[in-house]
Amino acid sequence: MEKFVLKGDICYSTDTRTLQTAEAAYLVCVDGKSAGVFETLPEQYQDLPLIDCSGQLIMPGLVDLHVHAPQFAFRSLGMDLELIDWLNTHTFPEESKYADMAYAFSAYLAFVGDIQRGPNTRSVIFATRHVPATVLLMDLLEESGLSCMVGKVNMDRHAPEPLVETSAAQSLADTRTWLSEVAGRYSRVSPILTPRFIPSCTDELMAGLGEIHREFGLPVQSHLSENKSEIDWVGALRPEAESYGHAYYRNGLFGGDVPTVMAHCVWPTAEEFALIKQQQIRVAHCPQSNINLSSGIAPIRRYLDAGVPVGLGSDVAGGANTSIFRAMSDAIGVSKLYWRLIDQDAAPLTLEEAFYLGTLGGGRFFGEVGSFAPGFEFDALVIDDRSIPGRRDLEIADRLARVVYLSDERHIVRKFVQGAAVALGT
Amino acid sequence: MEKFVLKGDICYSTDTRTLQTAEAAYLVCVDGKSAGVFETLPEQYQDLPLIDCSGQLIMPGLVDLHVHAPQFAFRSLGMDLELIDWLNTHTFPEESKYADMAYAFSAYLAFVGDIQRGPNTRSVIFATRHVPATVLLMDLLEESGLSCMVGKVNMDRHAPEPLVETSAAQSLADTRTWLSEVAGRYSRVSPILTPRFIPSCTDELMAGLGEIHREFGLPVQSHLSENKSEIDWVGALRPEAESYGHAYYRNGLFGGDVPTVMAHCVWPTAEEFALIKQQQIRVAHCPQSNINLSSGIAPIRRYLDAGVPVGLGSDVAGGANTSIFRAMSDAIGVSKLYWRLIDQDAAPLTLEEAFYLGTLGGGRFFGEVGSFAPGFEFDALVIDDRSIPGRRDLEIADRLARVVYLSDERHIVRKFVQGAAVALGT
């Protein structure tokens, strides 16, 4: 169905603070894009098929800016550990299994099925360092109807055999193999360069990835200033860099002309904060993970005030839940603790702001995604909030709050990506 | 069924740090109490009916030490407000509706149904100040098969008409009416004295409740040192009291011979902490509420180290979720932030400790409740964790972690209170 109309109670963000709402209104899809939201259906759309979602909420699909697909299988385990110990005890052994394609198939199928059923329509994903399993994941995602960026991970040091790549040259060669295998293969899935993080990547590898970036023009994802022990380690590994962020910057993989998403950004130094702002790094705020791995609370109000672009990430399996609704309520929650415990000048995030972060804030990394303004790609959720027990005499903004805090995948009745319906599964 | 056996993978706490586990083991119920957990079924129980829950987890029912039944209907609303503004904007207007028995019936029915379907078997509940609606709530709870303590709320100042009680005398007379109506009426539900909090209660009312306590020997629940603005207000209202806790203490309603649960206890002064310890106040730790209302993080490690009894509370609607599994993961989470941001000598709570808090830690307020040691009341959950996607090659402790972070009511397949099956509803 290329052209159609949804009728229902609509909400979407147009900027960080503004939630647009319209009751019993019309959202028009033409050729996979929004043609706008209308109180009265314009003449030229009156012959389009109309899907009546009266009484239900219609909102943009949610965007997960940071998630590790191979970590889905061990969500909630090892939560008594901090980042580096958790990586060595749980993450690296689990990721090693993705050399086995049978294992990868069943584990990635479970991951993709979970995302399909949930509210996220877009994800920026870490796979593992294995090329065949990464291509498999991209195949499964393409079939699911979701739109994703996926990275084959680069990591040529400080990880156990057999997960660590044997050399920078091998890692770079595998990356080129992967890129040639996926070139032109998908309509909704695309590759993203994925150096794991500075401790996992030699200078030679980073320099080679910089070359690949210049050749292919790909975006970049990585981790930045998540956990204090990790930051100390980066300082020891890269003593010449003014900050953790500068270590990426020196390799030409940190914003500016390179669309870059950096997960966490919990503990920026003043120099790093200035560089993040200058390079317009997109911060993937992962509040649940930052709690679970005892990392801390990212200064999101400061980033927003400085005009740094911010979105939300589940960071499975640092986070246990894939839903970006959960990331929204967690983002609000930790911002309140940040205000209460650290800085009373940093106002807590409002519901409208958290909703922005989980839709348009992350969606901008994909282009015109995460809103219903005309021309935006038609990613939409239809949510039947009437089965959430409690008050029913509510404005759309309050209904949205109930959905953010209380809904689960059972409340999602329709889901669209670029105008195409996504099967919600069973 | 008075005597029966459950077979499955069993876990339960015996103290704050120790999780007992037994695979493919037997839990025996005799006359509503646990007769113990056995690797091999003893001769004398071999003729009892056996419920085969092989492959499923069996654990004690969860205990919610602090929940407001009339606030269930507006969960997730007003989360941009701090405590006092939230009370005035949302809570008090909503609670006023419980003068209307038709409203109370439908709203309390939704609350009780939610608890029935979820993992909690015991709750310590605030109703409203209305006697008929409070009796109705107790009737519905008794019918549900759950075991609960319920309080008609006392509040004779600083609340809007028509919610505020017109005088201490009226509040006390209503309390006596309520107690006579419920006397001998229930097998699993019992009354608890419930002065709302110091700002809502005149000295005369508190003194009268002290008398009622001495006459009826009832336990007491209230709120303590939750939010900074509230604490300042108490200081202004009761300048003679050395602390907020001392204001209760001076009225004879603060532990010692009076079994007392106090919700929150986020900001104890040194004097108050010492009094809590001396009087063995049971702290109802409500981490999600303390986040949502920007209250802060309670120093749970300090309470545990000092031997103060602690349990968990959902504090709906300060908290949005009724499940004490959520309170467990939130308790672990905020304890990590407390360690990271406030006090690196306060070790984060482990999964075992959080599980203890949500079972035996709260259960002790009811007596021999919250464990499977012989003689404990037979409150049990049977959880089929096999449908949670992810790793299956796990020890019971890791399976419990997955249940705490990832399960919902769909995974609960059986639920017992005092040996009787609770209908899980639809």
C-alpha cells in the first residue's frame, strides 16, 4: 500500500520541547513519506484507503541509537559487574559464539523478533566482528521490515582469543569483504563503521577505518566516556590524546563531515564536551545501561542546552530492555536524580523532551525520520492504550505518558516503516 | 488442597545475602505452611498430591510494603512534579473520588486484578480516608485470595475539601467505625493504622491514634523523610521534634512495641537514623517512586549494615509499576548510582540482596512470610522462565536474574497464598 491514510489521535515532536497533538485527525502516507497531519482530510486524499484507528494513539516509530544484537541472549546476567569485568566475563565469551552460523541464526532470529514486536522501528546496531554472521543479521533485519544501520565490529586488541581479530590488516580486509557483500543488497538496512571502542582498536586499525570512511562515506558508531575505569584505561592507552573523544578525532572518525553516533558520553571533560559540540557528535544516551553497569548519569541537559544532538539507546545487554519507551522513562528518571544529587541548575527532562529524544532526536541520524512533518519518512506506531487500566478522561499528552511508563508490545496494534506495514509476529 | 507438593527448581532467601537453590526439588505444603524443601521427597509426603512444575522456577511470593490502592488509576501522570505539588495536583483530587462507591468499586477492582495477575502475594496498602470504600477494598482483596494489611487513611489538615477530615475527632471516630466493621470479617486481610504523614495529621489526631493503637494493638504505616521540601515542611510544623521520625515517636507511633513500616526514609539525619535503628522501624524502600518524584536515593546499604529491617515498596502511583520484581531491579540500580555518585563505601545491592528485600525482608512484617524454611506460610510463585528469549544453560540464580529484569505477569503460571491457589485472572 503506497498511499493511505491513518485516522486516530496523533502526537509527534517538532523540536526538543514541542509535542504536537491532534485528536481524531488524519495522517497521510504518500510514497513512503508523511504528507502531513490534518484535522480535516484534504480533498486530494479523500479517495485514499483509510485505516480507522479511532480512539488509538498514532505516533512516530521509536529509534534505538545503540544496541548490541549479539548481547540480546544474555540480557540481565552479570549485572553485579562494572563495564570492563562484564565485558570479559559475559560479553566477549558470548560474542565468540557468533563464529557459529547455526548459533547466530537462532540468536539473531530471537533478537529481530523481539524488535519487530516492540515499538522500535529504527536501530543502530553493533553486530560482532564476524562477517558471515553480520551479513546474516542484516538479511534477517531486511526481511523483518525494520530499518537499521548495522556494523561489523572492529577489534584487534585487548579481547580474548578467538574473538580478537588477529591484526589490523585482517580486521580491515574483513571490513572490505563485508562491505562488498552487502553493497546494494538491501533497501532498508545499511552498513555503519564500528570500531568497538578505543581500548579494542590499535592506531593502525583506526587509521585504516578512517581510509575506508573516506572511500565509502559511511557513518560511524562507537562508545565514548562511559565508565570511569574505561576512561582511565583509554588515558593510559592514548596518552597523547587530550581526551577519549580526541583519540577518535585524531583518526578522523569523530563527527564533522562524518555522521557519528557515540554511545554514553557520561563523563565528558571540558575539552571533550567542546569537541562533541564542535563536531556535532550525536550522543546515544543509554540510561538503563549506565545504571546497570554503575557508570553514572550523562549530563543530557547540558548537551541539549549546548545544541548537541541527542537520542536514546537501549544498549542491550548493558540495558535489559529493548523498548525505547523504557529508555524514555529511564532518561527522565536519571535526569531527576542528576538534578537532585548533582546539579540543581540542570532541570530534569520532561516527558515531551524524552519523547523527542526517542523519536526525532534519534531519527535525525537516519535523515528525515522521527516526526510526521511533511516529507518525513512514514515510520508510525498505532497503540491501543485503552487496555491500560486507569483513567481514560485524558489529553493526548497524558495518554502518551501512560504509554511511555506502562505499555508493552501487547498494546501495539500496527507498525509501519517507510509506509510499509511491519508484521508484529506472535 | 491443604497438603500438597510442588516439584521444580526452587529458590528462596534465608538471610539478606543467602539465596538457597535446589534443582528438581520438592516443596511441601502442609496446612498452609511450608514443611520444607527436599532434594528427595521424604517418605511421609509421598502420598500427597504432587504438582509437577519441572523446568519452572518456584519462589516465595513477593511482598509490597507500600502501595496506595486509590492511586493506581493515575499511574504515570504528573511525573514532572515533586511530591507536594504532585499530591495537590493529582493525588488529592483523585482520592476525593472514593467518596463515590461506584467509582471506588471499579477503580479498586482494576487495582486488585492487577495485583492478582502479578507476582505480589502480600501488600501493605494505603486506602483513602473513606470508611465505606476502604471496607470495599478489603472485601475485594479478601475475595482475591491475596493477603494484605489495609489502612483507612487519617488526614485532618493540609488537604483540600472534601478530602480533608473535618476534625481529629471525626477522623478518630471514623477509624473506630472502620475497625468495628472489619473486626473478625476476614481471614487474610487485616487493618493497619495509617496516619498519612506528619503534614496531614494534627497532634490531637496523632495522640488519638496512639490511644487506638494501645487499645487494638494494630501495626502502623506512614511516610518518613521522603522529599526535601516535605522534610522542610515537617520541620516547620513540628519545630519541637528532633527529626521527622521523632514527630511520630513523640506520639508513640514509631516502632519499639508498635510494628511500624515507614515508607522511603531517603534523607535520615543522624538522630533519625539512630532512632530508626533503635525502634527497629521497617523501612519500605521505594526506589522507583523516589526517582519519579525527584526525592533521591535512600541509603539502603547503611540501613542493612546497621541491622535496620528493610523491604521493598512499589509506592504506586509515585511508582508506576506494581510488580516488586521491578522494585528489585530498581533497588539494585539506584544502589549502583548511590555508590558511584554519593558514597563509594556503600557497596551496591546484589541480586540476592534485592531478592531478599522483596521476599523475606518485607515478609517479616507479616510474621513467618517470604521464605520456604519449615513453618513459613506457604506463599509461592511458579514462574515459567523458558519463554523469556535468551540463554537457557543457566544456574537457578541466573535464571532468577532473568525473571527479575525481564519477566512479566505472563510468565507466572501458579500463585499460592497460605497454601491456597490464587486465580491469576485473564
